[in-house]
Amino acid sequence: MKVKSGEKFGCQASLSRLYLLTVTERAPSASSLTVPIAAMALELLATELAEKIGRMLDETDLLTIARLNHRWSELARYQLTRRYWTNLHLKSYEKIAAFSQLCASPFSTLDRQVYQNLTIDTSSPPHRTMFMGTNLFAFLHTTTFLESVTIDLRSITMASKPSPFPWMVLTSWTAMTGVSIAATLPSLSILASVILALPNLRGLVLDVDYIDSSLPNIHLGSSPRYLDSFHLGERGHAVLSWLAGFSPSDLSIRDFSLKIEDEDLNPLQTFAGCHGSEMEYLSFTLYRDRSSELASCLSLLTGMVVGELYLKFRPQQGYVACVESCASAVDAPWIESLSVYVPFLSGGSEELQSLQEIARARFSLKCFLHEEGFDVVTVSQRSWM
């Protein structure tokens, strides 16, 4: 048992000895006298003193006394759920179902209805006989999350059917600062409602499809949003068209990243035209050569301070045209660095040096140089590309 130095219990020595007996013994057998002794000790302790004892125990000690009897179990559970079990992580549909059944049971001893973070990460699809309706998540309607939620339902994602989740429950957790969703949503309007319901939202990560992608007629009103980071995956770019409807005074985004494969880039161009001046840190990952389309968007991102471009594809004609078009398009007067990352090149360091010189030549035409005189654009190879 770990006890903070300098603290005094202020209780009789006999009660202290009884308490030490309860936390140093293993789980008692049915014939042991430890259980009645422990029960007597807890009955004699004042509530305030019992809570003080609970606060001084670490997780191992709390798990030990939780096995003694119902009264000690209550004390231990109270401390465990508030100091150690502050997050809820459900990493399979079977675990979600088990937790849901536990919460619904009349014999449940769970007393915690508030958590800091929720993570639902379903890396594998559920058993085929398992019911996958939204009732599986009924416990969420009586639970509150204060910081963030991460919901990954990609294992059963289908473009024609929404993921089974009560999405509107997210709008009730108004204290949250972070939301991450990978799923198929019923509509873009659902996502818009969630964003608008969270005034403290600072981080948003999306990789979503929409059954209905029509733009919602929902506005921010008098409460502006300031996103420190907004990361958008290969799907769901239609949300950018909706966000483009807000003025820079209503919506501010500092760090923006986007993955690009087959999605239409018109929403990005519209969004960049409205908010390109305030986004400072930008990252784009291309899985296909769409550099010419991206270039028209890059020219609108005038607030860029740091830019990253990941070219995760291998063009038949090499990367020269891609690097040229992107480096030429950047028109950000306060830029400090533009980094281009490519897979290992067949031409080795010679080909890399050539790309570097091409990028710098195109970029320097705009006279964007670091204050110390070094070119701000670099081209690098990465093995994980």
C-alpha cells in the first residue's frame, strides 16, 4: 500500500490495524474471519475518513479491497472509476454488446455515468448472428463524455447503408473538444448538427461517406468556431462546401490536412477560396496524380506558413510535372517551409537532386526565400511512402 508522506489518519490504532489487515490479505475464503472483521472496520469508520483512505490507495490496493465485501467494493469502485477508469475503450462489437448488457442489467453495480474519452474501434466485423441495430449503443444515452470521442465503424461500412450508431447523441456532449469519425453517416446534415452543437470543439478528424450529401441549411449563428486541427480523409469532402459558407470571422482553422484519391476537388477549391488566408499549417496526401487539380487550390491558400505534400503514387513519367505544378502554384507570402515527400526513387540521389533543383527553381520565381537566405522548399524520399 502506498501512503502519501506527512498525512495522518486521526483514527484509533486498532482501526488502523484492522484496515491494514483487509488490504494486505488476499481475497478471503468463506471460512476466513477477515470478511466480518473488514466489514466491522468499515462500519466503524466515518464516511469522510473512509473516503480519505480510499483516496490514498493506488489501483492495486483498490482492486484488493474491492474483493472483500459489498461495502469495501463500493468504496473501491468509487475511487477506481474517478481516478483510474476515466476512459471507455470498446474495441469490438462483442465488447460493445457486453458493456451494453451490463449497463442495462438491474444487478449492475456500475455507478459512473461520466467519462473523459470514448473510443469505439471495431477492427473486425461482428459475428454474423449478432444484432447490429442502434440499440447496441443504448447506454450512450445515459452516459456523458467530457473530452473526446473516437468512433471507427469502418469494418462494416457500406456506401449504401449508414453505420449503426445513434449519431445525434453526440450533440448532447457539449463539453467535448475532440471528435474523430470513420463511418458512413445518414447525411451531411447530421455531421453539421454535431459540429454546431459543440462550442468547445478544437479537433476534428473525419473519414466518412454520406447517404445524403446535400448541403444543409444550418448556420453557426452568433457562436464562432476555432479549430486547432481539421483532418479529412479520402472521403466526405462535401463537408468543405458547407464550411465554405461561413465567413472567416465565424470559422477559423489553423491546421488542415486532406487525403486525396478519387473525391471531387471542387469543394476544396471553394473552401480554400473562403478560408485560405487563415489556415497556416497545411498537409496534402495524394494517392493518385491529381497535382494539376490540386495546384488550382494551392494558389488560394495564401495564409500557408508550413506546407507538406505527400506523393504516395508512382507516375509513369516521374514526379517532375507534379513537383513543378505544385511548387509554381503556391502563392503564400509568409511561407517558411514547403516539404515534398516521395517514395524511394529508382534514380536514387541523382533523381532526387534533380527534383530538388526543379522545385526550388519554380518556387524561387515568386521570391519566397527564408529570412536567412535558404530556400524554403525541399524534396525528400521516405521508405514508408
